[in-house]
Amino acid sequence: MSIDQIVMDMGASNERSEYAGYWIALVDNKVVAKEKGAKAAYTGAKEQHPSKVPFIMQVPAEDVMLL
């Protein structure tokens, strides 16, 4: 599954509520860290996967429309 599909699925499912308002880090298309700050999410991902480059994003706390 691609990162864009993961992002879209978070907005369309109940899974989003677990991550709403948090910064998440994805490595190999899996959420490996969920934190209140971007730096903490990045650090958590790098501790688990030091040789990988994590994708970091904030999951919106409210419903949004992606165009």
C-alpha cells in the first residue's frame, strides 16, 4: 500500500480517531511512531529504524476535504 493510500484510509475509517491530532511516522508504509510533536515522532522512528528515512505527517484533528 502506498503512503497516499494510507493517508486517504486514515480519513475514511475509524482508524483515524486513534491518530487524530498526533504526528505520525511511517516506515515501510507502517505507522511506527505516534507523538504530540513532529520531532518526537521522527526521533521515535529513527530509534526503531536507524537506517530508514521516515515519512512524518500530522493527522488532522477535524474532518478535512482533500482535493
